[in-house]
Amino acid sequence: MLVGDASVEFAKRAFGLSPLRHSAGISPDFPRCFNPPRRPGLHEVPSIASSRYNSQPMIDRLEEIERQFEEIENQLQDPAVASNISELQRLGKARASMEPTVTAFRSLKRVLKELGEAQELASDPEMKELAEAEIGPLESERARLEAELQKLLLPKDPNDDKSVIIEIRSAAGGDEAALFAAELYRMYFRYAERRKWKVELIDAEESGIGGMSRVTFQIDAHGAYSQLKHESGVHRVQRVPATESSGRTHTSTVTVAVLPEADEADVDMKMDDLEISTYRASSAGGQNVQKVETAIRVIHKPTGLVVTCQDQRSQTQNKLQALQVMRTKLYQMEVEKLEKERAAERRGQIGSGDRSEKIRTYNFPQSRITDHRIGLSVHNTTSFMDGDIQEMIDGLIQEEQRRKLEEK
């Protein structure tokens, strides 16, 4: 590896850079670094422009992202911005979204520079063995960074950074379906705990044997939707119910809907369109909850949507929660409407995205969970139901990325 003055000299000779530009690490002549001139007897220095990912438009886009990132960093140091909380949050969010791309891009530039130096040294018989020992790992790192950047530049779901509201409902199977709905609620709760995410129960309708016919809860965490959005659909369970005396395996189903939490700016919800009423809570929550009408029911008159919330101890808290859920449901209706209008653009989605689509089977006798959209099976129902679901989530995200890359 060249260091010090030798490194600067090499940059001047190979890439036509001044020592000042080279030491800064960012150059207006950067595209030339990616595609340097050929030299007799030398391998061509590798470049994005000559790689399978191609090309100058990609380089231009990456440089523009890096320029915007640096501009935001300068703005964040401005005292006027520091005193403006909303602007500070906006810029901080923009910086956070760009940082992974900029970090990978800068790493790629460093690797390409080091690879060029190593290949230059390989032309010297005395240094060839040492240089070639460095070339292999550097080429592997270059390929990894190029693949990472390709994924980072894919179109991003605008809802990926949002928190989520999840609704779980028992479907076919009676009491066994209600029991499994309660187990899925616990599974997502444990998954959120593993990620140190905040979970808040919004509403639940319990069955008599410890199950849940319906449960709605919020997971408040940046990026929760990007991880959990593929959980929407029908989850099927196959097992011998505790109430089954003959030992026969039953099949039951539960529906899961994962909704990106909507901000007030996302949807225009007029209070005149809402009918809000109170009633006495029926769930556990103390004597005060039972005696006072703290539960809230909200009806959106134009659409007929109904939301109830009774888990909080005060009527005000329940009302705020119910309005948030209603806002999220209205936002989801708009999203689904747009998705149907853009059917041609849905090829990159995992499955149909319809809540009626059977997406996963939990086979307890075989200790196997299979996701039918990607054909992935996990053989440990105990661990999976305890929230260890990241392997399945990662597989779904990777499939989504693969399909988007194919489209691109």
C-alpha cells in the first residue's frame, strides 16, 4: 500500500489530481478517478463506470447526494437553524436518510483509490506478490460496496420510516383462532422488545379462554414500517388445540394488517365528518375505568369506518388514540386507492399486499413456519413465536430488493 508522499505522487501521475485535491478526498475530477487512462503493461484501474452496475449517471447521482449531505451538515452548524426546532428536525431527518449512502460512496472511493495503487505496484516485479495479496480483498470490498450502493439507490417506500399501527383479528377457527391471534400479538410485542421499540396497546377484544378476537396496537419506532410491512395478510396455524380431546390437528386463520402511522399532514381529516361517542370500558383497567365512560367510539361518516379505543385510563387519552387510528386508516385507504391505480408498478411488491392473501403457515407438529411468498421455512416455532422473526423479515426485504433491481 502506498502511503505519504508516494501516495500523493501516484495520485498526481495516475489521475491527474493536484496534491490539494487528493488530500481533500473529494474532487471535481472524481469521474476521472473511476475511469483512469490505460497504461501499457498495467491492468485497467477498476471503476464504477466499467462495472456491471454502470455508469456515469450513477456517479453523478451519488456525487449530488454527497453534495447535499455536506450542505445539510453546514446548515446544521448555523446558529439560526439550531434555534428553529422544526427546521433542525427536518434537516436531521434528511441527513440521517442520506448518511448510509454517503458513507458507502466515500468508502468506495477510498477502495478504488487503494485498488488503483495496488495494481500500479503490481507492475513492479519486486512488489508484485505483495500488491496482488492486497488486490483480492480490495476487489471483494469494491463489489460489496457497489452492491450496497445499488440497493441504497433503489426507490424508497415513502412510508418506510414511519411507526406502525397493527390490527390482528381472528378469522376461521373460533376459539383456536382467537388464541392464535393473542399469540401473534405477543410475538410482535416480543419482537419490538428485542428491537427496544415502544409498544402501546390501543384496543382489544378478549375471548373467554385467554384469546383475542381483535387487538389493535402501535409500535412507535423510526423505520418500524420498513421491517413489518410484509406481515400484512392471512396467517394460518396448524396444530392440535388444547381443547381438542381426540388429538386431531386443526387449521385456523388470523388476519394481520400493518398500517403506516399517518401524520396530520398526511391526510385531511375534518372533525365535522366524525361522530364521536363515549361508553364504559369493558376491558381490564381498574374500577375507575369500569364506572366512568372513558371508552371512545369514532365513526367517519363519509366512509363508515369505525374506531374504538378503551385501553387508556382517561377519556382524553382514548380520544387522541382513536383519532390517530382513524387518521391512519383513512391514510391507508388513500394509499390502497393509489396502489390500485398504479397496478403496473406493483411488480416489485412481495405478494399482492391484499389482507386476504394467505402469506404464512405455522405448522406446530412439524415445528415449521413457512412464508409462501418467498418459500422460506424456519424450523423453530418456540423461538419464532417468542419474537425471533428477523430472519424471516430479512428474507422478505431481500426479495423485495431483488425484484426492484430486476425492474430497474
